[in-house]
Amino acid sequence: MTALDEKPGKVKAFLRLVMIEHSIFALPFAYLSSLVAIRSIDDSVGEHWLDLVLVTIAMVSGRTFAMAANRILDRKIDALNPRTKNRELVTGAVSVRTAWTGALVSLAILIIAAGLLNPLCLVLSPLAVIPLVVYPYAKRFTNFPHYVLALAQAVAPVGAWLAITGTFQGSWPAWVLGVAVGLWIGGFDIIYACQDVEVDREIGVHSTPARFGVRTALRISSVTHVLTFGFYVWFGQLVGLSWLWWAGLVLTAGALIYQHVVVTENDLSKVNRAFFTANGFVAIALFVFAVLDLIFF
């Protein structure tokens, strides 16, 4: 096999490592925040096409950095868990050096994109990175690492708003949307962690399910998603969205309820279906309905 043959294989392995497809969860809400910000300053989308490209680059590179750092810092823990023992850094499909290289390149791209957007984004970019780095460590000292992840994800809509406007003035809708997105992701991260309760307890990893048990953790996740829905409602009211947004919220409520129905204390076999299918649907459906609302009303 030649070096040229090996390089694509390494790239594919790295993309599997960082699960690049999961960008679908937060990215639509960054776009939504950007579009609402554009409307708030009475500009057209065409005037900000480059900003939207840079927002995409910043979001994907930031998430890639976060996932690579997470996998690097957790590789010894992953090796002890039957569910994660086949991850690329554990098996050697991706070397630690390659992972660090990918992480640092992604971080550099994030900072460059922030700088190209405006000075405020550049100055604040290190603050956006901090929760991304803290999250892998959170499971070592708190029973609620899922809410550290929530904080990291909440940054996306706020950052997107600042990318368009360059100011905090009038940014309250972005903060509300950010809290909604953060709680939504934190809530389903609790569900996802239910798979590892016994292993986490054995090896000393902290999580809400490991500390309080699956039943209580699922209840905490349910309450978190009720709050999520409330913040989505608040966002729609702040922005003045019409019936299309509310129709999207009805579908969102159904998807949130669905994952809490199919995942139970006695049956965790559908966690992946809830994690990927239901939550992917939430991200896409809300974005589509919001965009249609912004276009027609």
C-alpha cells in the first residue's frame, strides 16, 4: 500500500473518531440564530453569505476539536468499557499524534474563522473553547457532566448571533435559544449515559445515571426536556414566529416524548434510536419550520 493509499484511510478513521455527522445536532440552531440576527438588523441573507460560511467552518471545526480532545483524554477510560473499547484511539486505527494534530488544526481553523468574522468573535473564541475542554474532565469530578456538555453546546447560537451582528445588543433571543439547545443535548446525553451505568460505577466514572440510577436519571432527563421545550416556546415568542414554528414545536414535542417512551429502565436497547433518529429529527424539523416561518411571515 502506498502513502497516498494510506492517507485517505487515516482521514476516514479520524472522521469516524470525531463522528463528524453529529454536527447535525447544533449546526441548524447556529444557522437559525444567524438568520434571526440578520432579520433583526434588516439585512438580507445575501449580504451575509460569507458570514454564514464562516459560521459553518467555525462550528464544524470547533466540534471536531472538542470530539478529538474528548477521545484523546478519555482513551484509557474507553479501553475499559466494552461499548467503547473499539474506538479508533483504543484500537490504534488513529494514533494519539494524529488525533492531537487534527484537534490543533481544528482549533486553529476555529480561531481563524472567528477572527475573519469580527473582533468580538476573535476575542471571545477562547471562552467558547473552555467548556469543550472541561467536558471530558467533568466526568471525573461531577455527577452532572451532561450539563457541562449543555453549556458547551449553548454557545453555538450565541456565537452565531455575534458572528452576524458583532455586538451583544439585542442578542437575548440567541441566549434563550442557546439554553434550549444546551438543555436538549444535555438531556439526551443523560439518556445515552444510561448504557454505561455498571461500567462507570466499576471504573469510577461520574454521571447522573451512575450516581442516581437509571430510573431517576431518566426522570431528570424528562424534566430537562420539559425545560427545553419551554425555552423553545420562549424563543418563538421573543422572535415573533408564527404558526409554522408552533407546528414544528408540536413535532418536536412528539420526538422528545418518543425517546422517553422507548427508553426505559428495563429496556435500553433503543437508546441509539432515540439518540440519533429522534434528536436528528428535532434539529432538522425545527430548523426547516423556522426557516419557512422567516421566509413567509
